[in-house]
Amino acid sequence: MRLLSRATAALDRGVVRFMERRMAPGGPRIATPPGLADARAQLVDLARQYSAGTLALPSPFFPAPDAIAPRLAPQGEGPLATQVVDLAWESGYVPFLPAAREPYLAHRENGTAHVRWWTSGRGRPTVVVLHGWAGGTHWLTARAFDVAYWLRHGYDVAAFVLPFHGARAPGGRSGALFPSTNPLRTNEAFGQAIYDLRGVAAWLRGRGSPAVGVIGMSLGGYTAALWASVDPELAFAVGLIPAVSFSRLMWRHGEQSPVRRRAVQAGITEDLLADAFAVHAPTSRPALLPTDRLFVVAGRGDQITPPDQAEALAAHWGVEILWFDGGHLAQVGRGDAMRVVRRRLGALDLPGRVFRRT
């Protein structure tokens, strides 16, 4: 197992280097005004604005979404006699900070939300799956989450595309703009993700799904954990190899980067970055779900969202971690952990589904 962990860790480290290069060209900067001192002052002010009255619930940063009326595009038959339907609708999200509105909404592609829905038409619970960084293509999401497995065990599945990913990515560069060291865009993108997710969850319930839960991977795991902290109507939440603190991840992975060196020169610290991101951090608020509906699944060899990320979320939620021996990309052993999740979900007897006990 040690050899396996080393191999998966080496693969993950190569991806970290790719991520740093992918986000670098024309990438965001913490400072927009001239001068290093101005960069720190700007970040302090943004942290203040984003934390003013937003860290409790209900929070003005997470307003109730308007009802959606998505355009439906049938894509034919899916596994196990399901129908595959693509949903698209114009996101009604308005950025929380007035200063963010014009630059954020200028990214027109990101204004349209996208979901692929595998539906049995029989009023079953729905699993919303949330991809990781640079994902958002439906064929890859279907494989990464083994959609047929969840269909076979009595769920419908909805694959949501995160902001600035997949069809929502300007120029087709999935994930290049989110998350980033630009706190305006990063914060508002998480706000938009939750707004759009709550909108499609309400729509799914209106179409007969008696319960809507979420499984999120990596960046999607962070988003799933955040969703569980603001929406009591969520049936369950699974954080799979979750990111939990973007300030810590950026500081750790960017140790040798020019952006990090400039930030340090400006007097910016990891703690200050954490303050700027606190409005959406999954550990800023308690989860609104009972602990038997919360799950953390993590890889011991993960070098992208290392084990301490999962440990922080599990400690915050008060749950155990379901470990596997693989890493972030080569998730060797994940199937055993996810079977435990599926069996425990079965014990909940969610409405609308006859659970298999195997």
C-alpha cells in the first residue's frame, strides 16, 4: 500500500504543477490597484465587506433563488431504462457586492446554468453530482461518479456544471477563472453555485423527486459541504476528496509561485486570505443536516486536497472519515468507501425508493 500511495501521490503532484500553469496565463491577481500596500488594504476591505452580516443564517450572501424554467433537450436513452435530458436556464444570480457585478456578469457564458439529468420518471430521490476543478463535461462526470451505479440502486442523477467550468467557461478554458486568488470572482462564483443548485433542486422536487442530495468531488466536495451549511432541505451531502480551505490550499500549492511572492511582499497572509474567503468556507457555519446524512470520503495518498482537508471537514461535522488508499486522481479503493455511503443512505429510508440492501 505504501508503494501505491507513493505512485498516486506522484501523479497528483504532476497535476498540481499543471493547475498552477493553467491558472497562470493572464490569471487573476490579488492586487488591482498599483502598489503593494494597496493590495493588502484592498483585501482587508473585501474581507470586511464579505463578512458584514453574512456569516450567520439566514445570510444575504445566499438569497433564496427564483423559480427556474429550464429549457429541456432530450438526449436519448440512458442506462437502466432512464432518459437523458439536458437542462439549461439563465442564472438569476446577482453578485452580492455591487463592485463585482459588472466584471462578473461580463462573462456571458457563465450566465447560463447547465445540468444533465438521468431520470427514471418514477419519482425517485435524486443525487446531484458536482465535478472537480477543470471538469464539467457530462461524459467525464458520468464516468467519474459511476452514474449507472446510482441509477441501479434506486436514484435519479443530475450532473451540475459549476460556474466557469464546462459550457460555462469563457473561451472553453474550464476552471481557469474559478477558483482563483481573485476574491471577488471566487466568492461570487460560490454564491452563484449555491443559488443555481438550490434552484435546480427545487425544480427537481417539483418534478416529483421526493429528496435531493449531493455528492461532490474535490472542488465539488467543497461546494457540497457549503450547500449543506445553508440549505436545510438538502437530503444528504457527501464530500469526496473534498477541498475545505482554499486559503490553505493556495498558500500550500503556490509556495514557489510569483503570485505568492508578491502577496507576501504586500503583507498578505494565509489568514487574511482565509478572512476574504470565509463567506463561503464550509467550516464558517454548522451543517444544517443531521450527522447520519453527512459523509466524508478521502484518499490517504491525496496530494491535491491532502488528508488534512478532509480531516478539517470531518471534525467540523462531527463524523468519521471513510478512507481509501489511493490519491486524488487514482482513487484506488474508493469503491469500498462509496458502498459504505450507499448502504448508510439506504438505512435512512429516504422517501420514494426501494433500497437494495446489498
